[in-house]
Amino acid sequence: QVQLVESGGGLVQTGGSLRLSCAASGRTFSRFGMGWFRQAPGKEREFVAAIASAGSSTDYADSVSGRFTISRGTAENTVYLQMNSLKPEDTAVYYCAARIGTSRVAYRGRDDYPYWGQGTQVTVSS
């Protein structure tokens, strides 16, 4: 079983920054491909960013490209989402997702990820 623990959400003003963290555990010697998704009230869960399990490939939704950065931490199977220049439309519950396996592909689809965290709320005030 894989567990994902997110942290770093909160309330921030427009133009501010937050950094989300996600740690994956439960499978030793596994390399995780990881992604971030978000879900605003009344909307479907949407892709935000992803990083491949092998190599350094990343992918971003158009709405966050240039403002958000996904990266791996020094601890194995830890990933961060640095969010800069935040806008009110970034307000959502942000979910970390993981998939096991070695791949150079950064996956964008919800169905590509069998493991999900509980979510962390990000609120951007105008």
C-alpha cells in the first residue's frame, strides 16, 4: 500500500507564493512518478503538474505554466510544488498523486495515477 502525505496549503494574498510538499511511502525500492491535481468547488479535478519517475521530464497545465514549478526533494519519493504569482482562480484543494514504475514520461491523466493523497486547501484572496 502506498501512502501520500501532503502539506503546505493555506491562505495567501493575490501575487503571493506557497510551496506544497508530498511524501510517498509504503513501497521500498520503488520510484514514483508523481503529479499534482486540483479541484475547485463545483468543478472537476484537473491536472496541474507532473514529474517523471526517471530522468527530469516535467509537464504543466497551461494555466500554471511559468508560475508553478514541480521538483523532487533530496529525500526519495518527495515532491514539491512551488506556486508563485498566485491568483484567486488558483483556489482549490490540491491533491498529490503517485504511480509506481520507471518511466521518463510525466503523466497528465487522472487515470494514470492509482494512489492519491487526502488533499490540502489553497486559498488565494483577492
